[in-house]
Amino acid sequence: MTYFEKDNSGKYVKKENYQQQRFYSPEYIKTLIDKYNFQILSVSDDYSDRKPKTNTQRLTYILKINK
């Protein structure tokens, strides 16, 4: 991603930022949740309060560790 940031003199400086994302299947995530003794409190659609749909691209998990 390329963006411009204003410096102390008021000029804009070009900056570059690289981000890498990984995809893990819901089945794999569930395996890790079970393996590390967590409990699923909720699963939502991409950082929202909406329930996931068949076309959801990112699931957000709210977890609780089991004691």
C-alpha cells in the first residue's frame, strides 16, 4: 500500500506499507480452539455484529479460555 504522510515541515512524504494475510479454514480454527482449551462465545461476519453468511469472507471469533 502506498500512502503519503505529512512531515513536520508540512511536506508530504511517500510511504510504503506491506501487509500479508493468511487464510485458515473454519475447521482448522475449530481444531486450534479445542486443542488450546478455548470456548467459542460468538462468531460474526467481519468485525461486525452480523451473523456469518455463506458469502462471508472473514469470520471474527470471540473466545473464552476454559479454566
